[in-house]
Amino acid sequence: MLKKFTIAVLLLLGLLAAAPAWAIEFKPGQIWSYQTRAGEEASKLYLARIDRGLGSRAIFHLYIDGLQLKNPKFPGGVQDRLVHLPISREALEASVTQLLQSDAAMPDISEGYALWLLSFEQGQAGVFTIPVSQAIQHIENAFNAPPPQQ
């Protein structure tokens, strides 16, 4: 009897250990700290919108400030914010470190969102599935890439 009880407890503990961690509850209006790029430690991300019907998974739309994004099209060559960044839940969960505020007033992402949505519906835009800091680096690299040869 004791042996069966011990086996049952061990099986239960094994199931609990294999269970996924509780998912973070994301809601529009949240401000988060996240794993930033070096030199951007004061950067914050704002969860401005969540779309749950555009694709097979929810899409999280972020506004990010406190950046030092190299962009030759900006005065001084530095962009301090991204006004729209679409990202997957998994990538967002892998990025955030602390909820700083809930129910905050959100910056306006409507212009960037509208441009993205039009491209998304035409199959010409997607959603980042990499952590936020890597997405920012990817965007910076694209801003600074030489024009394609023709």
C-alpha cells in the first residue's frame, strides 16, 4: 500500500514539474520593462492593442520608447521610439521582466497600425516571433542596410 502511494505521489510531482508555467495576463494599457539592448535600459514597452481574430494566434501591438535606434532618416540619425511593433505572445512573454503599470493611457499607434494592417491583409507584413530587443535590432539593421543593387 505504501509503495502504491509513493508511486502515485511521484507521478503527481512529475506531472506538476512538467506543467507549463502560468501564462502572463496581458491587457491593453499595460506598461512593461523588458530585456533591452545595451544602453536602452530605461526603455519601456506599452501594450497598446491585442488582435485576436486576424490570424491563427493573438497579435500584440506595442509602442516602445527610450530607444537609441540608429536611423539615418531621423534628425541626428537616432530614433527614440517605435510607434508600432506587432509581436507574438511567446516573443512578448520571453521579453518582459516587470509590469510597471496597468490601465495607463496609451500612445497613439493608429497610423503605424493602419499601415501594418493593410500590408498584413495583403500578405505583405507579419508578426515578430523573436524577443523585443532582437526585433528592435532587426529594424535598426534594416534602416541602415545599403539599398539593394539593381
